[in-house]
Amino acid sequence: MSKIIEVIVPDIGDFNNVEVIEILVKPGDKIQKDDSLIALESEKSTMEIPSSHAGVVKSLKLKVGDKVSQGSLILTLEAEAEIPPSPPSVKGGEVATETAPHIEGGGISPSEAEIQADVVVLGAGPGGYTAAFRAADLGKKVVLIERYPSLGGVCLNVGCIPSKALLHVAKVISEAEEISHHGVSFGKPKIDIDQIRAWKESVVTKLTGGLGALAKQRNIRIIHGVGQFVAPHHIRVETAEGEVTITFDNGIIAAGSQAVKIPTFPVDPRVIDSTGALQLADVPKRMLVIGGGIIGLEMATVYHALGAKITVVERGPQLMPGADPDIVKPLLKRIEKRYEAILLNTSVAGLEAKKDGILATFGGDNAPAPQLFDRVLVAVGRSPNGKLIGAEHAGIRVDEQGFIPVDKQQRTNVPHIFAIGDIVGQPMLAHKAVHEGKVAAEVIAGHKAAFDPGTIPSVAYTDPEIAWMGLTETEAKAQGIAYEKASFPWAASGRALSIGRDEGITKLIVEKDTRRILGAGIVGSNAGELIAEAVLALEMGADAQDIGLTIHPHPTLSETLGFAAEMVEGTITDLYIKRK
């Protein structure tokens, strides 16, 4: 016995009246659920629409050139009665399913799981969605689990991307203020906090929408909810509709990290982490930033530009731990003039919630008296989520800090389960996670792949920006490596002078005997863009001469890397270097 089913276009996000550019099946074809039926093309992208059911195609209801939207009839299908229809795909990339029965830690058979996958990816940040996309491209049936309503994880939703949107606003405000030195004056900017917030959110929406479309093009099934392992081959996801159980052949953990919380600090809406800072509820008069690392200093840049008086507290002897002090110095010199205070070698001994603000008490030899702040940003690092995913039910090893140890193929101690991104260790950077995700997917597909980078660059999008890669000078000294360095001052760069930002430095560190590139540090405008050349040079095993003989366009900031290389080689003419 069989029945006729009408297959329609599911929810395709904000796409409407999209043109059919290809019909991928014909009457009489036997198809499986999720097989592609038609290809669509809009101004934004192309996508393939999968079948919601298995069966034999009876008749096509559209042709190439037709325009379709959600609900448009694609074809009719003859399905066997014993083949139950799959749950329909509905809003926002979520999959509507019946509530799963409560599953205990083990003994789950594939028939008890509502969803089956070749690869399940837990977490849809940059590493997770990259792993899912790559696995799908390699022919795997992929399920992607994400706790946020949209793909992108912390980075895209409440991290890298929204912060850069706000930093762009801050940069424009600062440039408008400083252009008066060049003969152009503007009035005091009028800050519309609601419009700034809307701009930031529009950037996030565009990117998350694009990721959703890319997932649909690859027939990736997305489950929105919080996932936990319940057995070595099973994950249970708590969704808004109830519990869903997934059985999988291979798993990729991309569950990320969360902001570190200080348990002794009060639970108060005026004490925020980076996520709270990015919500941009308002602009406080006085703001205390606890932590002088990348996140704290980026948020300080934003809030200062919007009008807040900033105090930064750093427990260590310098801002931006990990970068060389000489690279950080130009940033410190600039913000010392702008912020209320920069307190190094100082700790926050306590916070007390008062009616009129948060009272901060400081510790250290040069600690100031207690002070009242309207807002306190706690930016003292992030902790991995390894202990929050039920790893013990799958036998996955997790260390005391919550990190999951992996080998160079991103494999955990459980052979069919891999882990990537923040959860496997430092540095906690999106671009590291992306490459790890590709490795994991390729290994699962049987490829020979390993994560073995020569370096992973770091960038602080402060003003000025700071970027570094490879060995720092501090590390070279500590390891007893014989090295030479060259630091080119941007005061000798025509491009830097022409944009009024000549405080920068471009530094190269090379092996003494071979002049091979070991590391680089850049402080100045667009340092994050400039560091890429140095990264490539290190990965390719280049020496200083290779960079120095590369013709860089003039006048550009990229020249400064070439000039630094010429300083190493003793061939520079843009500076006078006394012969040794």
C-alpha cells in the first residue's frame, strides 16, 4: 500500500520569490529523504532544496525559471505506507520533532534515537560550523547542535563580530576628533546608543543569516538547544520543544568556553562580562575594566570613545600579557593620556554593590583608595566548557580545568570523537578553531590531515591595534635562542605620517645564523591586517632577505615589514643604521 505526498519548499529564511535554476530529479526517480530536488538562486547565494520524504517521484509541479517561496509545491511523491514521514523542517533552521523519552546514560539502541547522523557537531561557532560544512562537503550526513538561536557561537553572536562593529564606531569617533589637527573640525558627536546597537545587531544578523543559508545548501540538519553526551554514540539535546536524542558514527565537540566569573563579586547587573558589555545597554559615566588583556582593552576602547571615563586594572606588570613590552608601549602611552587610570601590578580585592554604584577596593603596593564606579567589566579570561557536556557518559577524558586533550588529528581518547577550538586549549581564537575543524572533518572522511601550524597569530583591535605571531622576543630570550631583531619606526613611514598615526612599530625576530623568520610584532593602524604577511613568511620558512626583496607597494603600511627585513639585512636606505 502506498500514498501520495506533496513535497513543498520548506522555510528558507528571508528568501522569497527565488528562481529555480535546475531540476535535479525526474518522474520515476526513487529518492531518499534529504536528497536534493531543485536548485535555487538569489542575489545572495544558491541553494539546493532537499526532500522531506523518501519515495518515487510521480510528477513535477514546477520548471526551470519559476519563482518559489516557502510553501511552494515542488512535486508529488509516492511513498510506501511503512515509511514514516520525517519530521517537517520548520522555522529558523530548527527541526520539529516529537519529544524524546528520557534517556539514561547508556544502553540506547539506534532505533531509540530520533535522529541518526554520520557526524554530529556539538557547537556551531567558527570551528563547529566549519567542521560541519567540511564534513558535509565530504559526503557525510551531518547534524549541527547550537545553543544560540542562530549559528556562529560566541564569536559571531556575542564576541568577535559585534565587538569589531562597535570598535569601528569607536575608531570613526576618534578619527573625527583628531582630524582637527589637520585643519578639519567637527562638533561634538551626538551618540544615539539605540542606533549604534541596531547597527551592531544588523552586522550579526547578516552573517548569521548567511551561515544558515550555507548550512541549508549542504543539507545540514540544525538542532537548537543544549546538548550532552548520554553514551559513546548518543547525544541528548534539550530544545524548546523537548528532548531530542541523536545517534552518530563520529562526533566533533566544539562547545567552546565561557567568561570566567569571580565568585566573590556581587551578582549585580552593573557587574558585567564581555557579553554584557556588547549589549551596550547604556554608556556609564565611570567604568572599571578588570583585566588588561585583549577583551578588556577592546571594550575599554569602545566605551571610552562613547564617552565613559575608563580605569583599567591589570594584576601583572604590563598590559596585553603575551606580547612584547615594546610593542605594547605605544598603546599604553596613548591610553594613559585618555583614560582616568591604568593600574598595573594591582588587583581588585573586592566589589560591593551600593545604591549609587559599585564600590571597588584595590590591592597591591600602589593600590589607590576605594572608588565608586557606575559599571564594572570583568575580563579576566575564559574557561572551557569541557565539564558541561556530559563527557563522562561517553568516556571522554577532561582535565581539571575543563580542557579536552586531543592529538594532532583532534582525536580525543575516544577514537570516534574529536574536539576542536577553545575546549582543547590555548590560544582561544576563532581562526585556530576553524583550521582544527577542517582537520577533524577530513580525518573522519578518511583523509590524511593534522593540525600542525607554524604559528597562530594574535590581534588586539585596540587603538592602535597590536598583532604578533611566532616567537616573541621575551620567549626567544627565555628559551636561549640566538636571535636578531629589527624594529622599524613608523615615524619613518610616509603612509603612517600621511594618516597622522606615526606611533607604530614593526618588529621582526630572526634566527641569528640563518636569518629565518621566527616571529613578528606590529603596533599601529591595521596591524591585524599587516601581520598576515609575516605569518605566511614563517609558514613558508622564509628569511629576512625573502621579505626584503619582495617589492611592496608605496606608500603603504605594508612597506614597514619590508623595511624591518632590510634592517636585518643591512640594506635599508629609508633609515640610517650605523655599521657595526
